[in-house]
Amino acid sequence: MKRNILITGGAGFIGSHVVRLFVTKYPEYRIINLDKLTYAGNLANLKDIEHAPNYTFVKADICDFETILSLMRQYEVDGIIHLAAESHVDRSIRDPFTFARTNVMGTLSLLEAARRCWESRPERFEGKLFYHISTDEVYGALELTRPEGIKPPFSTTASSAEHHLAYGEEFFLETTKYNPHSPYSASKASSDHFVRAYHDTYGMPTLVTNCSNNYGPYQFPEKLIPLFINNIRHRRPLPVYGKGENVRDWLYVEDHARAIDLIFHRGKVAETYNIGGFNEWKNIDLIKVVIRTVDRLLGRHEGEDMKLITFVTDRAGHDLRYAIDSSKLQRELGWEPSLQFEEGIEKTVRWYLDNQAWMDNITSGDYEKYYDEMYKNR
């Protein structure tokens, strides 16, 4: 079955993995990658598929309603996978207006363009889907309550089940009440509500997923894992908020892309699915794993760069613990993570060390200059 799918934010970290998966797995589909190419968008992430016959890139802003509507009509889009978003909490604290504009008004722009385009066709919403990717941060924070008899593991050999129960018995469910604490999570919560409102008000087929922290190749190096890999490589300080006690659930990005594929094709309209990695780690313990792995792969004495850890003033409104319960997704659609955490970290560190030119182009800003010039000449 031929489909025309618009993927927003497809030059970003998660988006590029989703675009690559859909382009290679579904040659009969037309995949339109729409990205504004802000600082976190990088077409070098998709160099291996940029000439694929079923792939089209469009540089545009999701807030530009008329352009979005025109593109949807031009390509007869019947499915939208919406990943475009401002996503870094620290940036949202400094500049909340940008987050409200992109994450809220941008999502509304896409929803309204989809509604007008699809409602104008004889079949209306039949065979259409608006799939919105969100975050576990909309739920707020969980208490750090260690179940009796379970000690937090501090090595990568611990099982996913051990990590999943290491820091508490309470988890985010699809029914958990929203309680966002940062401008970023508030903007994502608002966009989630708009997506559901378009289903309830207009009958638009929608889906929402809320995922835990992603890691893996092509992540912009303002995020913890690639930032620290690069800093260890150059023996720069490793800034850790507070005492590093905050706990996050980590999901390998390719496993997330597989989940998105599965939910897009088999998910139930109007449902919410949580996607988590069953891998809870305190930041400080995760950082020590990354240090040991980078040191080993660089041929250094394993752990010698622990001295680079530098504790800094904690971030405002820093949630203590996030933990996703993905049992609904496992039960209803059969998805589960394919990698144990030790495998994912090993693959991730190896990728960044093997692709140092990619990292250097990002940190120098050269990637932006190259693609700016390329699109000026089109």
C-alpha cells in the first residue's frame, strides 16, 4: 500500500532515525522530511539516504501554516509523524517563548493544516493519522523510594528488571495526571492536549506517545551522553547538576524508532502509549559508566577520567525521577527494547568515537554553514 508520510523534525536526533527506518523499510512509501534546520537539525544525519527515490526533504517552519497546508496538498499527505520540537530543558528556562511558539503553536499549525486538507477530501479522515511524539516529562516527577531488599545496580551487567525496580515501585502510566515543571515540559503538555482535542472535537485520527530519555548515534552534543563522551575525549570538565542524584529511564534511539513504526501501523486511534527502556540510572552512576567505557575504548586506564567530574549548581525545577511503564505497549503491540543497557552504551560510545568528524563539525558550527550554503543555491 502506497502512503505519503510527512515526518517533521526529521533532521534531528530521533527524527533522523525514524526517517531512515521508514525510507529503507518501506520503499513503496513517499517520505517527506520537513525540518527548519535549527541548531539541532543536521542533514548530515541522513547522508546515507538523501538520494533515495522515495525520500524528499523540505526546509520549512512548522509554524508557517500556509506553507504546511500547501505541502500537505502538494504531496497528498495521509500520515503525519510529528517530532519537530524544541527539546532542551536548559534552553527552555532561558527562552520559554521559543518553546511555546514551536511546541504549541507549531503543533497547532500542523493539526489545523491536516484538518483542512483531510476534511476537504471525499474520504475525509479515512486512512489518515496524526501521530504526535511527546515526552515523559509532562508527567512531572516521581519519588525516589527504593523498594525493600533491592539495591541500585552500579554496573552495566545488571538486568533491565533490576534497573526498573532500583529506585522505586511507582512508574508513569498512560493514565498518570499531567504535572509539568519546566517551560519545556509545559509546552509539550499543551501540545499533547491540542492533539487530543482535535480528535475529540473534529474526529481527527490521532495518537500520542510519551517516551523516556533517548540516547544513541546522532544526538546533538548539548545532551548528557554525547556531551560527556566528547568532553572525556578532550579531557574537559564533566558538569554534573547537584550531586548527580536525579534518576532517568534510558531508551536506545533505534528501539524508539521501531516502537514508532509499530505504533504508526498498528496503534489504536486516540490511544496513548508510553515508551521506556526499563533502564533507570542515577545521573552520577550513568556518567561513571560512560567514563569507564570511553577510557577503555581510547586505550586509557579505565576510570582515570573520573577526576573530570565537576559538581555544579542544580538546575531550577530539576525533577528527581522519571520512570516509564511500557507494559501497555508490550501487552497490546508486542514491543520491547532489543538492547540491554550495556550493549546500547557500548554501541553509542563506539559510534561517537568512530565519527569524531561528525562531532567536530557540530561543535565548530561548520555543519550549519555547509547546509546553509547548499540551500541558498537550490
